[in-house]
Amino acid sequence: MKSTAAVLADQFKAWGIQHLFGIPGKPVVPLILAADHAGIPFVLAKHEGGGGYAAAGAAMTSGLPAVAVGTSGPGGSNMVTAAAQASALYAPVLFITGHPSIGASTKPQGQDSSMYGTDLVKLFEPVTKFSTRIERTDNVKAVLDYAVHTALSGKKGPVHLSIPADVLTADMEPFQLPLPDSHPLRSSRLEEASRLLAQAERPMILAGKGVDACRAYEELLTFAENWEIPVSTTPGGKGCIPSRHRLSLGALGLGGNEEPHAYIEQGIDLLIVCGSKLSDMSTAGWPADQPPEQILHFDIDTSVIGRSFAVPALAVEGDLRYNLRHFPLPDQEVESQTLPNLPRPEEPASGSALSTARAVQMLREHVPEETVLYGDDGSHTFFAIQQYDILHPGTFFFDDVFGAMGHGIGLSIGAKLTAPSLPVVCLTGDGCLFMHGTEIATAVENDAAVLFVVINNQALDMVDKGMKRHLGRSVGTTYKFPVHAADFASSLGAASSRVSDEASLARALEHLFPLKSPYVLELVVDTEEIPPTMRRG
């Protein structure tokens, strides 16, 4: 017999889970101690949300489940936003929250997370695929097995288990569960879809985050090349295809390039959507009077199909990677087409202030080509969507749907701890730093050598410029006392520097890699530069 906590820790070890992320508290201490005894380090976050974001970064990097731990009450509620973000990123994170003694249910208890207090099971339900409470040791095995199968099956995503302290410390029979085998769902409509595609005269592929979620990079390129179809991406799908591939049009929508929008204006008779919900962020700027004539939509979630454009849509349900891999070849030779090479976006006008657009171009020029960049939510990453070249698929991640500010900081830390040899950059902003910048201390304490590039425009820039453009003025968007990110980082133990011109930026970037420890590079940029986010009303 072993304690439940020890059985869980052994199971996590057998699954290849490398770290637990979160913040301790009395109800979850048994699990943290058992994991440490099993050789799984506990990564102490500075906020439970930051721990949840780091776990999502670990899951996205490894493809395995990752574990985030928070105590009962506010420890768990602080992770709810991270769970929602993990859901938007299709990250299979197991969120485990503590709970006071189940034997004392109905009695007043501090930080009670049961149905008699702040019911964490209910709080997590809307933002996870599965949320439940384990009240007895004899159902630990069955519930854990179901939870992990749910997290990894179909559209991957987070799950939540609330485990009371007396259940964690109780003895039970050990068990070992294998990770679920993959059973990709193949659509029965591939032949029908190929006939539809063969009739198209002016098709276009729009690739989204679903390509990242199932790592269908090679399959996407092969499909596009076999059928000679131009490829655009959503903002969140930016990293799906190399920017200079002959069929690449660049990103569409908010922050996107001009090329796909110009292509659309000439008419699209078939839009082939690969793993995108077609949100307003992805279709921003699409002319209302020029919808595609028809849509061929590959997605594992058919609930999103046919909602953004009032045109006929053929749903190709199932595993995107598998369906693209088994998509029929053309019956006859398709005329090869090479789009004009994407011109490098126009050089930003030089001036006394540092341009964010130019800064992200320079970042691309100086970081190793295999660098994985995690873009935090704000205008800084929309500049990168337009200006930062993708050299290898799967090296740029950004969420254009849920968009929690500050989540990129945690993602990059979890990714770096999971793959220490991988160069990792977090592109974040001063607004994001105010929310979750203390996680830089987590990187320092755990030797996660991430380059944090902080774009400091002294405002919530995207909101500020959007309000001014559409409403004539902005309110509540600028900081009276802007953060000095370099000094803040130094106070957390990170090496840092602050630059405000191109020459200083070039010198700062020149010898940073290979990076040996976390580094914060603050860029004080032009506060009047208009971000590429004005297509959205």
C-alpha cells in the first residue's frame, strides 16, 4: 500500500512528466512531497496562473500531459484563467487543486473548495474538458484514467481534479496506467472534398492553430504543394508555414500582411480552412461583400463550422494531420503556380524613437533560426505577425482567440524547462509584464534561459490606439508611472538591459546566444507608432 499522493507521483513519473508547476498550500503538500521523492521537481511559480501557463508551455512542447498544482480556494480560482488559456491552446494540462478534509464536509473550513464553499469543480467546468472531485481512494485510478484520456483525445485540452487532503494521504493499492493510444479519426468525406477541390479555380488555404496543435506542418505543406494552393495563416497560425515558401501569402486578419488581403479581393471560390474557428481576429479586414463562394473546413470540432460566413461549407471532421496525410492526390497534373515572393515589409521610417516594427525585424536577424518564439497578447506580437519571418514551421506560437495578457511569459518558461537545448524567446509588453512579470523570477530560480523581449510603449497600446482610431480618444490606457523593465528584472535576479535606438539594440542582440541564463531586454519604443491592428473595428 502507498499513499494516494505517492501513487499519483509514481504515475506522473511513468508518463514522463518532468515537472510540477504551481504554488503549495496545506492540502496539496502531500502531492508535492511525493513528487519530489519520485524525482519530479516542483517549480514554484509566483502566481498560480503563472504556474498554469508554464504547465501549458510544457505540454505544448512535449506533447505529453503536464501538471499544474494549486491549493484550495483562491489557489484554485487563481488558475481558472490559465485553464481557459490552455483550452484555447489545446494544451493537455492536468490541473490539480487541493481541498480540505472530505471527512469534515458541511463544517466551516478555511478555503473550502467543496460544494459547501467555493466550488472549484464548478468553477473549472466551463474552461476544461472535464472537472470533478475525487472523494474516495477506490475511484482514483478510474477517474485519473478518464481524465487523461479526455485531455489527450480528440481536441486536446485541460482537465481538472479536486483532491481532498485526506484522500491524498490515505493508503491505496498502487497502479500503473499507460497513456492512451492515439486513434485518429479519419473523415469519410475525403473523396467528396477532393472532388470539390478539383473544381475550384481560385482556392486558398487558411491555416490556424489547429495545425500547431497536431503538428501537421509537413502534411499541410505536402497538401498545398500537391494541389498548388496558396497558403495564408490566421494570426494564431502564423508559425504553420515558412514565410518565404513559394506558396505562402503570409498572415491574414489582425496584424496580417497585405498579400492575402490583395489575393482575396480578386475573388476566392473555395476557402480551405485547416484548424481555425474563423474568429473575428482571423477574418478581420475580409471584405463583407466578397465572401468565399464555398468553404472546405477541416476541423475536429464541427461546432465552429459554418458560423463566420453565410456560404455553403463542407465539414471534414476528424484529426487534421491524419486527414491531410490521406487526402487524395489530384487526378491530373495541377498547373504549378509560384506567387510573387513576399516583399519584406516596408522599412519603418527612421526617427529618434525606436520602431517596434523594425525591432522585431532585427530580433529575427539576430536570434538562431531554430528559435521558438512565444508571443504574448498585445500590439507587440501583432507587429511580429507582420514583420517576423518564419524560417521553420512550429517556431512561433500566439493565441488570437482567448488572449490572456502575460501568458506568454509562463509558456516560454515551461517550454524551456521541458526542452533546455531549444532557444526560446518570449515577446511581451509592458502591460503583460505588469500582470505576470514576476514569473521572470521563476525563470531565474530554475535556470530557464529564456530571452524576454519587453516592448515598452508605456500603454496598453492596442487598446489605446484602437480607441483613438475608432472613438476619437482613449481613456484608462496609459501609465502615469511606466515600468522600468530592466530594473524590475534586475530586482528579480535576471540580467537585463534597456535600449531605445537601433544601434543599441543591434549591440545588445549581437552576442546574446547561446543564452546561458534568463535575460530581459527592454525596448523603449515609439509611443506614437500605429500597430497593425486597425482592421478590427
